[in-house]
Amino acid sequence: MTVLDGSIVTVALPAIQHDLGFSPGGLSWVVNAYLIAFGSLLLLAGRLGDLLGRRSLFLAGIAVFTGASLLAGAAGEPALLVAARSLQGVGAALSSAVSLGILVTLFPERSERAGAIAVFSFTGAAGASLGQVLGGVLTDAISWHWIFLINLPVGAAILLLARRVLPADRGLGLAAGADLPGALLVTGGLVTGIYGVVRVESVGWTAPSTLAWGAVGLALLAGFVVRQATAATPLMPPRVLRSRSVAGANLVQLLLVAALFSFQVMLALYLQQVLDYGALATGLAMLPAAVTIGAVSLGVSARLNARFGERRMLVAGLTLLALMLALLSRVPADAEYATRVLPLLPLAAGFGLALPALTALGMSEAREDDAGLVSGIFNTTQQVGMAIGVAVLTTLAATRTEDGLAAGLSGAEALTGGYQLAFGVGAGLLVVALLVALSVLPRRTGRPGTGR
């Protein structure tokens, strides 16, 4: 639900702008408000789950998210919708930050954990893929309000089920890691850093405001690192990131998520703006990729990870994805979907191989007392990678398109040139991720929580 909510909004933005009177610049905050709150609070929320109880924080997050969805669905003016979207981000952070932590403590055995992570990875991929389809259906058939109101019955069902099936946990207590200065530093650093990145599309990388926000964010995060090395009860014990599996998996994920923005969003834009597909047709055209990802995630990823190891499966997945984006970088403005796009979508199976393996590696060092924190780190990296992908690839594509128009190309040709560049850069990011995986990640991880 929380992943789907990040993508379901994109196809409804024109209708939201028309009904509520958003300015072009203000409309982006329907997306940005959610992204900033979600991404900046994940690390803190993950640690709070360890301290206060992961089940309690999960339930609180779902309640906040569901209530905020009601506010968003009832919004009649821009300010209320943006505020509700920000509150949705808070709820998403509280629930998502501890979700992986709950999984790894419920399933300590390697084989069981692999199966649970495969299901978890599938739901994330399904949410991202189905968001655009569902958003198009609801917006066209009823109204954009229902892209938010649909969360109400889902949220209520989650609250009822979670109370029955998730075991209660007491948490360590705030005294075990209530580092208030550290919490303020890391949250402030992530807020300012993500805010600076999401504004790049409108003001550019070299704008004084971009540089200023980036400098402040980096300074606060540097202060957080120093604080964690000296605090008596650090929010994030330095040993967590000394693990090659955790550090390497998070770096690979940042590059992977940034690169796949070019697939999930740029390909949808190519289908709509170049091939003239409607919102629903675009979602259906990308459905084969979602089906492939789901089949691999649920059907074979756990067995392959158990037999060949997560590192090998991650490498195989990254290779398939890099090949897919490299081939998409050559798609022409007059392409036939059936012959030039559809044959490439099965390569999205790489995502079904890479994400479960990456998640297992990223959570491999999680212990009972810090599973929420490690989960929060992993989810934070995902959101930061998404923000970077949006900023970098959108800016590059827009610049290439403007250059093409200035050179006399048609609108379709200029747009295609921009998307080709984004696909090519995405392929390059995946190659870098592949090199990191080969050079940093250990060949085999130890048993969960052993530190080996």
C-alpha cells in the first residue's frame, strides 16, 4: 500500500491540478511532500521500533497513513492535499521502517527468511507496477479522490489482521538508544538533503539554493556520523555499517533504485508522450514486466538464493537489468510496441532476482536488538535512491529534449532522445552497481545476526 501510493498519484496529477487549481510548480509537491516525509523519517522510525516495539510502531504507522489517506481523499484545496500527503509519508515511514525488521525476527532460519523476503520483494514490485494501472482506472472511472480513499478499507484490514498475527514485542526501552541530538541531526540532514534533490528538476543542479540545501544536508549528516562515534547510546551503532554485506547492499540498492526510475517512469512517459498511449493503456503495456517480476520473485528466487547464494543472484539480476536499459536506449521514436518494447520486458526478471537477494544481504547482519534500525537503513537508501534517480534522470532527459527541439527535431524525436539518454545513464548506474557487488559484497553471508 505504501509503495503503491508513491506511483498511483502520477497518472492522476493532471486531474488533481484541474480540480484544485494547483500551479505547475505547486503540483510537484503532491509527490514531493510524500517523498520527503517518507524518506527522511525511515532511519529514526526504524530505531524507534527497536526501542518502543516494532509491532506498536507498525500499527501506529498504518493508523496514521490510513487517516491521512482520508484527509487526502477529502481535500478540496491544494494546501490540505499537500499536508495530507506529508502526513501519509510520516505513516508510511513508521510502518515501512520496521517491516523488514519484523520479518527477520519472525523468520530466523535462512530458508524461511528467504521465502519471506521473496514475498516481501514481490509486494513492493507489485505495488510500484500496479500503481499506474490502478491510478488510471480509478481516475478515469470514478475520480482522483479514490486513489487515496481506496486505502481506507485496506488500512482497516491491515490493522485488524496485524493485531491478530504479529507477536507483541516490548522493545529495548528509550534508555538503550534515545540519542536525541543524533535523531535531530540525521532527520534534519535527510530532510534538507532530499528537499534539495527534489527541487533540482525545477531550479537545476548549480542553483545557489540547490547547493545551499545540499551543503546543509551533508553537514548535518556528517555531524550525525561524528555524534554516533561518541554518543553513549548511539541511535545507529557504527558497527552496523562496518559490515560489508550491509554497506555494500545499501550502496548497490541506491544505484539500482536510481537506475530503475528510468524504466518505471521514463518508459511510461515514452509510451504516453511518444507512442500516444493513454494512462490505462500504458499501465497494461507495462504489465508483462510486473508479471515477470512477480513470477521470478515468488516462484524461484528463494530457491536460487539458497542454491547459488545471494551475491551470484544479485549479479545475474543486475546484468539482465543493465542489458534491458541498454537496449531501451536504442528504441526509436516510431517504434512498434510489439516488436521493440515488449520483447525487452522479460528482462525485468532481473529485478525479481536482484531485489530479494539484495534484501537478504542488506538484512543479513540484523540482530534482535537492531533489526528495526537495519530495516530503516535499507528503506532509507531506497527512498534516497529514488529521489536521486528522479532528479538526475529527469533533468538529463529534459535537457536533451530541449537541445533536440533547438536543433529542429520533431517533438517525438526530441522526447525520444531525452528518454534514450535516461535509459543509457540508467544502464551505466547498473554497471557501477554490478562492480560494487563484485568487489564489496562477500561471496557468502553468515547466519543472520552472527556478524560473519
